[in-house]
Amino acid sequence: MSTALETEEHQALRAAVAALGKRYGRDYMTSLVREGEHPRELWAEAAKLGYLGVNLPEEYGGGGGGMAELSIVLEELGAAGSPLLMMIVSPAICGTVIARFGTDAQKQRWLPGLADGSITMAFGITEPDAGSNSHRITTTARRDGAEWVLTGRKVFVSGVDIAEATLIVGRTEDARSGKLKPCLFIVPRDAPGFQRSRIDMELQAPEKQFELVLDDVRLPADALVGGGTSRSSEVESGGEDAGLLQLFAGLNPERIMTAAFALGMGRYAIARAVDYARTRQVWKDPIGAHQAIAHPLAQSHIELELARLMMQKAARLYDEGDDMGAGEAANMAKYAAAEACVKAVDQAVHTLGGNGLTREYGLASLVTAARVARIAPVSREMILNFVSHQSLGLPKSY
């Protein structure tokens, strides 16, 4: 893998995280799946080394970096076979939103814990009947005196069982227009009326998925990210009027990190296949000497490298404050990485033949896992819609 486009600091970070990931590896993660446990040891060590909060402000205990650094961490852990899914959610989405839009009190309350890994935060946006249409979100928040009351449902929320709080996307009524607009709320795990039930998934991963029910959950005024109603000149500080900005501030990092997750998985699969192809000998030469084996692996390597370039572009644009440019690049990176990952895993399994389906080689379970990046956090079809409308200027079909 070429690092010519990375700084010396980024190369050093990549090497250090790769070494950490190899100390745990795929066997560690699969054992956790069998035991129904979370990767607490790896999470704690990554936090101690400063990797989990590398994107968060230094004044709150973070590394002062951005998505460029955080995506390197997740990609390298994934390439070692030990990715941390909650990195996409806790430091990338929730940490970024609070760092950019939270009140001083919210930053002081949550960011130090998110940075050192002692606090994990989940993110709830998807609803049973809304799918990818955020305009159909029905979770609503209404004022009741000095409090907020949240009602609604969320599905496919990762890690709620280990999260101290969940960042919930709801909608409030605009007093001027009467229209519903998005707002983000920090809901503590023990809030009355906040219920969770585990979703039984075929996907083999340590992180569990949940459905949430918010049954008249009462929250204090400061649960709203950014605090109370913001003035037009203070939108960047948060409040009711900044909900849409807050939402997209979290969704772009989510797509960048999903790309990193997919890239790591694809690299892991190709590495296992290449190692096998070098040593597996059926006739005179190792099977990797045959073009029918070598060329598909080379093609997958190329596609993963190209996807990384787009991910790096998206991370740089986001870190430089270009939210619009980052939105386009992040969607493209997520799409490219997901497609490359699925093809890489598929080719890796085929390279190993029957061994590719055994538990010993650890590839078969990735066949399902690789498809997650095609589906979440937004489907590849919706990304194609975005690119056709926003990038190419074609009319919408919906």
C-alpha cells in the first residue's frame, strides 16, 4: 500500500495502529461474537493510546486531528481483522456534532469521555417507516415548560447496551412556519420511557443492534444539542435552528468512516487470499502464479486503493470545513469502498475454494458483513440518486 500522499505523521499513525490491530486480530473478534461480548480490551487500549479521540479537540482531551486521522485508525484496525464499529458512531458522529455545535456545558460533559473512551454514545436516526427518507422521520419533540418530551421509534441502532447516551434525531415544530424541522437530542441511557429491544441479526459482529422506543421521554432543556433557540447570527453555535446543519455534520463523517470500515475489511480479505495463493500448491506452481487467480486479486487491490483516494479527499474536504464538497466526496467514497469491499471478500473466498468457507480462515462470515457497507448508513441506490441529482444536475424521480 502506497503512503506517498500521506504526511509522515499519518504514516506513523497508520503503522502504530496496524501494530495494535495485529495484537488482537480476527480470532479475537470472532471469539467475542461467540461469547456475545464487546471488544472492551481493544477499545480500552485504543483509547489509552489516544486513537479513539484523535479527531476531537485537544482542550477536551482529544488529539486535535480530524476525519483524516480517525479514518486511518479504523481502516488499519479493520485491515488487521479487528475493526471497531462504534468508532463510526461515538467519536465520529456524536463527538463531531457535539464538538461543532454543542454548548460549553455539553462539550465539557461529553467530549472528555468520548475522547478517552470512557464514554460511548450511540446514534439513532433510522426509523421503521422512514428508511432513507429523513423527511418522514416521525420521532417528535415538543416543549413542555422548561422540558422537552420525545416520542417515537428508532431501529438498527448500534451499541445502545454499552452507550451512556444516544444522540437522537427528532423533529420539532417551527413556531414561525409550523413545519417540522430536525433537531438532535442527547438521551441518557436511564431516561424514563427510553426502552430498547435487541434485533436478532444474521450478521456476526460483537456490536449488537437495537430497536428503541421513546415513550414520552422527558429531557431537560440542555438535552438539545446547542441549547435553546438560536439567532440567525448564531446558527453555528447550535440550537433549534441549526438542526439540519448538525445532522449533516454527523452524516458526512459517518460516510467517511463507513468507507474506512469497508476498506479495512476488503484489505484483510485480500491479504488472506494473497497469502493463501502464494503457498497453496495443487500442481507444479502455487495457485497465485495462474492469472485466473492473480488478476482478480490485483483488480480488487486496485479498486480498494482507488476508493481510499476518494475517502482521503472526503476527509480532507471535511477537515478543511468544506461541508458541501465533503458531502459529495463522502458519498462517493462510501459507494466506492463498499463495492470494492464486497468484490474483494467474494474473490478472497473463491481464491480459497472450500477453505474459504471454513471457520479456520475467517472469511465466510465476511460475506454477510461486507454487504453492510452497501446498505448502511445509506443504500448505494440513494447515493446514486445523490450523485445524479447533485453532481450531474439530473431531475429527481421522487
